[in-house]
Amino acid sequence: MAILENVTSVRPLEEDFRWFLKLKCGNCGEVAGKWQYVTLVESVPLKGGRGSASMVQKCKLCSRENSIDILKDTITPYNAEDSERFKTMVQFECRGLEPVDFQPQDWTDYDEKLSESVGIYEVTHQFKKC
């Protein structure tokens, strides 16, 4: 959820957009202390030739290999009419990992053509299991 000021749509422009997440191991519950990011341009092969994922990592606590993949076709814009409401903007396929936090960035600027401030404020998020 976010408040959009003079902004009509928010969406990743390129496939290298970084989704910054904190991830929890589904096996032992360990939450990584650092922010990690996933992008569409990064693809790592899964063990055993089972395809690929945006990120594959081994848990530092239990050593289990886990993965998370961005489902490209689920990325949708957050539009002005969505302002102050939750809307699904992206879905991840998680195998052994669970996102527990997302790091958005509030953004402000000034549109000189319109002589108005523009911004994205009070960004909040929630994760839903599908």
C-alpha cells in the first residue's frame, strides 16, 4: 500500500529491478540478517537439473539449499486508483524460503513541467501465501 502524489503508475521499468527482501529458511526458521535482492535478469540453475531460480542459497544455520524465483508474468503496476490500498504487484515461487520483509523506498521529486511535487509515500507491504 502506498500514497501516490501526482504519480499515475509505479512499476519496475527494467528486468534488472531489485526486489530487496529479508528471507526466512522454511526448514529451521533462520532469518538472514542482511537484505538480499532478486531480479529477473539473474538466473541460477537448481541442483539436479530441475530448472532455475532468481536466487539459490544455502542456509547458514541448517545448510539446506533453498530458492526463490520471480514469476515474471505476475508483475503488475500500482496505479493511482490503487492508492492507499493493498494490491499484488509481484509473486514469487518460494522453495524452502519465505519472504518476511520488503524494503521499499519512499520517493519524492519535483515535476518542473507541471510545477508540482510528485512522490510515493508511506509504502507498506504484506505477503500472502498462494
